[in-house]
Amino acid sequence: MDTPMTTFSEGPEDPFAVRRAASAVLDDRGTVIGWSERAEALLGYPPKEALGRTALGFLIDFQDEDVVMDALTVCVRDRGWFGVVPARHRDGQRVELGCRARAITRGDAVCEWFLVAAPAEEVIQWERDRSVLDGLFRRSPIGLSVFAPDLSLLRVNRAISKFSQIPVEQHRGLHVSDFLIQRDSDTVERQLREVLETGRSSIFTEQPCALRRDPGHEMFVSISAFRIEDPSGRILGVTQTVEDVTERYRARHRLALLNEASARIGTTLDVARTANELAEVAVPDLADCVSVDLLEPVARGEEPIQEVLGTVRRTAIRSVLPDTPQVMYPVGRTIHIPPESLQARCLAQRRPVLDTHQEGVTGWLPEDPERAERVLSLGNPSLMVVPLVARGLVLGLLSLWRWQRSEPFEEDDLTLAAEFASRAAVCIDNARRYTQQHDAALTLQHSLLPHEVPTHPAVEIAHRYLPADDTTGVGGDWFDVIPLSGLRVALVVGDVVGRGIHAAATMGRLRTAVHTLANLDLTPDEVLSRLDDLVDRLAAEQEPTDERFPQIIGATCLYAVYDPVSRQCALARAGHPPPVMVTPDGQVHLVDLPAGPPLGLGGLPFEAAELELAEGSLLALYTDGLIQARKRDVDESLADLCEALSVPTRSLEETCRVVGDALLHDRPTDDVADDVALLIARTRVLPKEKVATWELPVEPTAAAQARTLAGSQLTEWGLEEMIFTTELIVSELVTNAYRYGGGPIGLRLIRDSHLICEVSDTSSTSPHLRRARTTDEGGRGLFLVAQLTERWGTRYTRDGKTIWTEQPLLATPAE
């Protein structure tokens, strides 16, 4: 017969109850004379096999005989016994039983033994549960109360007695309202009544708790409650646990205030606003009144002077008092701190001070006795003064008062105020330093950007530059219009990665480099290749810098060259948005231009494209800040840009305004904002009557022929006074082309505000200016040219080179 499985109840039910325990009766010789059904279920022996047999003969294994005999000896001696004994099941298995034995005597004085047994596991668990219950009422630090259905107390443990200051035995029959103030007792009884009615337990409900004998001392407790019932389901009452969590609640409250301070302090890079945020966080959760006073230089956004700590400026106040102006100095007031005051000691020692003797009030009496008396009239204030220190420098101080609360400030409050001040000081210092750096960066950037774009005969220009939002820093966007030789013009727009003074400085270096490269008359793709090398070198120079100086690792650029004589426009871009072209009849399209890698990647080629632009065409160059608005994608922005440019007859200034209205009305103002640079050019074409071009044979007579042609053209233009000088220039340049060049020689004269002379050949050799010695027979040609002209230079083309000169007009030419 198998041993039946034991079923355990959820609660500490007595395993020796009649319906659960096995029972047997032994006579004084140990013979079984009584056997219950539960005994048969537990050990497998039916009554007919158990009755009349000696228990030691069939219930006890011979291996356990010593243990059983020891228990029997004690049982006989004490007339009873309780413990665990091994027994043998009918199938031979060993069974541990919790057994309780009691001696009983019949009327004839015969002694018999009544045995009650249950599985040892159930008995041990029941004893453990009883021990736990006893510990809850005698030794548990958590309060335990048992209430009757009418919510009167039946029993409490010692923790509740310690809390209520009433002996344990005197709680019976009392109600919670007998020792808690009404506000808190109503909350407790409402919770208990809900548990009684619904049967749903309440778990860890926190609430304030104040005793009637000391209502000013507020505690916080965590309460749990559950309904108690008998096995039949009859409601017996409700049990409640109470734990004092005052310190935990205050610590959590302080942590919540710190988290709130982290989120609310320093939302802007403004000194005054940050000081106000500090005051707003501290009142009313920590203090009744708060003032933030900064050193005079800090309030002005300057470096704090540590040698002079006696004068501060009131920067922010916050109070729950209705008459704050009569008690506190107003914002903006300069305050001289008395040397004997608590504030002076705080600044001098650079550590928080907790006032326990009203020194913070009386210390101001010599300075302003009337105001100090008004402070004293409010009651006995509790005061904390905390220095605002960042980077080892004192910036000011934070003063906190408490009038309306019964509890004065304590050390934990001082620690919390110090955390507030520490975080606020860093934010204030960052705001102060940011203001300085931002002003310096703006000044640098404005000094590096062109203030006025020069007028040029090749194009009509309009431009817009919009810096990033003040909170995001200065960017590295720039634009340029650079006059080139032969009345050509270079249009440039670029964007340096990053923001701040380093981006502005890098932008200035790149802009200078572009001017230098433009003066070399390089092609657009060659200009970008040289810039790519420069950016790579700049990035390498910045690698050793720390986190405060982020590395500028790249830039984008669009470079275009327009020739008003040929109407050709050569363009190349390095990771930059493509330009937009508008024909005179209003057709708009993005220029199909190879994208090219951003500057700074290195090793990748750039490709140029050439367009022929009709007179009056518009070319719009811009940075990505114009099209990368947060509320729409780039394709939509490009479509809006094309739409805004689609009326070429508008003035360029009006066109710039329309573009700004279309694309910048929903421009983000947070840290995703970027600089915006926009450059719009309307092309012009030089009239044919202002250009004269000839091709000369490579013969010794080429120089003479060139002088004749130049003289005739100048006479036609009414520039007779310039004939001699121009013939000399032309002669020298053509002679050099004949001697050192190859192929046909080209001669071109252009008349505008200057007289431009260009001589071209198929050679790529570069002429050099040098000062000839007295014994040299030659070498003076270019020297003479340089002396006779305002500017001269060389530019290279696919077919060779061109040497050009510029002379200012000596007289107004006849039209």
C-alpha cells in the first residue's frame, strides 16, 4: 500500500487537529488497543493488523530502536512527550512522524497512552509558523495590529506600543483615533474598512502619521492590511502592519527634489534665468524663502574676483510669504555683506553653514536693523547659507529660510541645499563662460565674414546670413564673391562641421585659403582638392585636444566660376547641396553636379561641370541649414526653394526675402538649428564691343603685329593716352609667348573699369618675375610689365596658359 501524499494548507493549521492527525492507544505494555482511520492512512496498517500487536514489534524498525527507547524513557518519566520519531510503514518504508504522547488513567488505575501523530514535515512547519507568529508580536520591529470587525483593537505587538507610548495590554478596545490626529486616523480607518468589506489587501500604503500627544512631529508610515477569516470563511477582523519610513520618505523626497533640480536648473545659458530656476526648485519643497546673490563680476558675466567677496548683487528671490518685498532685498539690489554675518563666514570658508542661533538674522542688524526686525517678527527662522562654487571659484551664495514649518533645518537639508547649489553653480558658471565665448565667437565670425560683397560687372549679387540660435552656438557657414582675372568671378558657399569659436576660426582659415587659391586661377575641382588637403591637415593638428575642444573633422563647399565674356560657368562641390539655376524665362532646376566627398576625407577626386548661362540667369548657392528644417524633409524644402526662386524678374533682395519666408518660418530654435548662408547671383554678359580678340602666328613679326592691333583698338575705344604703355606690355608678353611657348598666340583686350590685356599660348611653363643684373641681356620683360600695370598674373587652361594684366583707365572712354 502506497503512502498517501500530504496536502499542506496555506496557513499554520494545527496538524494535530482531529480531522488531520492519526491517533492510537497503547496499554501499559505497549500493545495497540486503539487504531484510527487516519493512522491506517498514514502507516498502511488496517485495524485488524494493528490491534493487539506490540507497537515496538511492527511499527519500529530495529535500526531505530535506540532512538525510540530514549523517547520512551522520557515519556514515562514526564508522563508525556512531544517530538519526532521514526516509524515503519506497512510497505517497509521509513516514515518520520511528529508525535505527541499523553498518559491517561482509567477508573481501575490502569495506565494507558494516547498517541497523536502527523507527518513530521507538517508538524515542523506548524511549529515554525507558530514561532514566526510569536516573533511578530514579541520581537518584530514592524508594528502589528489586529482589529475586530468594528475596528477596535484586539491585540498589538511591542513595536506599536513603543510608537503609541501605551502599554501593550491597554490597547485592547481602543481605536486608531484614540492616539492619532483625526486627519491621519480617518485615512487609516477608511483603508481598514475597505479591506474588511472587499477582502482585497492593501500593500505598502504610505501616509503621514502624527500622534495626538505631539501633533507637530510628523512621521511617515507604510501600512499594509489583510482580512482574517476562520476556516469556515467567517470574518474575524483585519490585521495591519505599520512600518516607520520617515527617513526613507524624506530621503526619497530629497532624491526627487534633486532629480527635479537636474531637470529644471540650467535649461538656458542665461545667468539670471539659472539663478531663478535654483530659487524655484527650493521653494516651497525645501524652504519658505530663498535668495540667490552673485558676486558683482559674475552678475555682469565676467570672471569672479576672489579677493573681493564682500559685495553681492541680488539675482533671484522666491518666497511663500505675502510680504516678501518688506522682508527681502529686491532683485538687482547691490548688498554689502557685514563681516560678522553668517553670509560672510560662508563666503570666507567656502562651505555650507546651518544657523541654529539666529546669527544669520542678527548679523544683518547693523546693516539694516529695520528690515532685520521685520524678519524677527515672523518668528524664529531657521537659516542655511550655501556658497555657489564652481571650478574652485566662489560665484555667490544661496540663502534659505524656514518660518512656517515646526521643524528647523537639519544636516540632511543642508546636504540637499549644497547639492542644489553645486549643480546651479556649474550651470551659472557655464552660462557666464558661454556668454563670453559666444560673444567672442560672434565677434570672430562677423570679422571673418564679408561685410559688403563687392559689385562686379559679371554678376548682380544678393546674400543672406542667419546665425544659429543663441543656445546652439556659432556655426561655420560662409559665402564669398571673389573677383578673378578677365572679369570672371568666383562664387563660394561653405559650411564647416561643428559650432562655436573653433568652427568660426576654421571657417576663417578656409575662407582665406579659398581667396589664395582663387588668386592662383585654379579650376573649381583643383581648388576643392587643395582645400581637402588643408582640412585634413587642420583635423590632424587638432587630434591631441581634449573634450572641451571638439575636433573639426570636415567641411562642405561649393565653388563656381563665371565668365561674362563666354557665359561659361564651371562648378564643383564637395559634399555640399547642389545649386539651383533659374533661366530668364523662369525655368527652375537643380544643377546636375557630381556631389564629391566632403572636405577632409582625403584621397577622393572632385569633378567639375560646365554650364552656359544666358544673360539674366539666376544661380542660387546655399548651405544645408536653409533646407534642413525639422518640420519637413529635404525634398520638400528643395521644392519650396525652387518655388521661391521661380520669378526671375524680382529684385534679388526681394528674392532673398521670399526664400527666407518660405523656408525659415518654422526654423527650429533648439540644438538642431544651424547657420544659414544664401548667395544669389544674376548673370551679366559683357557687350561684344568691349572685347577684342585676335590670333597671332608664331613668327618673329608677332610682337609688331600685336602692337599695331592693340594701338588701333585703343584708338577706337578713345584710349589714346594708354597706347604707348599698352603696346609695350603687349610686345613683352607676345615676345615671351613666341620665345618660350608653342602653338598659336592669342591676344585679347577687354575694356571695363580697367583695361585688361591677355596673351595665351599652348605652353604650360610658368613665367617668373626676377630682377635682372646689369650684365644680363634679357630678363627685364616681366619686371617692366609689373611696373606698368596694377595687377598681373597667370592662369592655366586645358590648352595652355594665359598671362593677363590690368591697367586702370586713364580717361573716360568714349561710348
